[in-house]
Amino acid sequence: MKLYHALRHVGQFRTVFDFGEREVAHWFPGHMAKGLKQMRASLKGVDCIVEIHDARISFIVKVSAKNPVFQETLDVRPHLLILNKMDLADLSSQQRIMKTLEKKGVRNVLFTNCLKQSDDNIKKLVPMVVEIIESQPRFNRDENTNFCLMVIGVPNVGKSSLINSLRRTNLKKGRASRVGGEPGITKAILTRIQVCERPIMHLLDTPGVLPPKIKSVETGMKLALCGTILDHLVGEDIIADYLLYSLNRLGKFSYVEKYGLQEPSDDIQYVLKRIAVRLGKTQRVKAITGVGNITITVPNYTAAAYDFIRTFRKGELGQVMLD
């Protein structure tokens, strides 16, 4: 891509995204409400809460802060924040992220890529957790030499991947939790899963939990873009348009070369048409004309949007920070 072409058009892009009359999707299924109750009931035997976020949306939503049913219990537990999918995030502003989190009172932070076969930061997790736990009272668990952690977070941020990565690193064993690219794979609390032998450490996998109320439409869109909310609940067309708006706003123009565009564009219909043509994603539809019904071939905009979104989620459109 010719960078000067991209830069020349920066001033022509939208500075505000028009959400129209859309309201935040109220997505709090029964298994989430049930999961919260199970999680709270299990906290008595937990030494440390490990909260995992998508590193691209580090500040958007905190499960413990947004669920009153959880807040008062979690406040007295040691806490570690994992910012996962660091390979997809633009970490050039990592120091700013850390300072912002520190101002919010969050000091125990670890960046990870749990899908990587060997992640040096994953190796730091067990010693870090032991230090955090031993620096604070363990309440009714002082006499217990084993450690138990609870992993919490919104859907599809990599909780199960974290557990599997810890087992691979510390026990040289395969996965114990099912993982997938769609939110909602883990729907219930599983039995305790061992992730370390020395010290003996278990993790509780939990279902992904969204706050009962998402604070704004834009927050909901960022969550949807990162795969935290099921696409069809928001609509692939609006997610794709918000993705295009976000990439242009951040100056990330790799989609131009990826899909064979002449230059960056702020027109989602044009971009999706180009994607559909390039990938051969077309569909035959009936059209009414003055001489009767005929069948014509048109671009499949939904399939193009689907490809655009998933290409972004795989990191093929560059590393971004959506906060």
C-alpha cells in the first residue's frame, strides 16, 4: 500500500460513528445469571481472582466492578489482571495502559498470548500469583498449602485458553477446557483443574459473563468487534462498518492492500463490494424488470462483512488498541 495515499485521505474520514437509534443489546442469558451465582458460591475456597481481558479493550468492562452480586465478595480477594491476545493489540502505548490501570488501583497486571505454544509471560504467572497470595491474609485457608484460583472475564477473551496454556507450560499436559472462536463455549463452572504441581495449584474455569447493563452503544460495539457478543445480535453489517471506521480513525490501512482497493475508503458498501468481488463471494437473486423476472448475480455483502470481521479478529489487518 502506498502510505502517502492513505495519509492524504485521513482528513476525509468520519470522526464520529453514527449509531442511529440503536440501543445497547441486553444480552444476559440465563446461563450467565446462573454462572454468577455458582461463581459466588465457590469463592470461599478461592485464594486469588484472575480476571482476563482482551488487551485491545483493556479498560472497557470489568466483571467484578459491573456485577453488584460479585463486588462485595471480590473486593477482599487478591486480584490479578491478565491482558490476553497481546499479539492482536498495539502495545506501543503499553506504559500508558499500565499508568492508567495503576490510577484505577490495578497493580498486578500480566500481558499474555495464551494461544502461543510457549509464552514467557505465562511462565511468570504462577510465581506472581503465589507472591500476591502470600502477601495478604488467606482468611480460612491459612493452613492449606494448595492454591485455588478462579478465572473470570467476559466471553471469548481466552479464559479456557489460559488454563490450557498453564497446563501445557507447567504440567506438560494437553488441554482440559474446550476453546472456540465464538463467545459462550464455557457455560458452567467446571471441576477444579490442576495447572501446576509445585506448588499444587488449581483453577476454576467459569462461563463468560457480561455486565447486566453495558454502559454505552460504543462500548457494546467494541465488545462485539472483538467477538465478545454474538455477531447476529448486533448485525454483521454494523460491526463491519464500525470496524472500517475504527481502522481509518487509527490510521490502520492494511485492508487496502489486503482486499485490492485503490485507496482507503469510508464507504462500507464500497469496501464490502470490493471484498465480495475479490473473494468471489456472490449470490444469485431474482430481479423484476419490464420484461419479466430475471436472475442476476450480485455481491454477497453479508459474506464479505463476515470475512472482513474475522480477518480483523485474526490480526491480519494490523494490531490495534480500541480503547
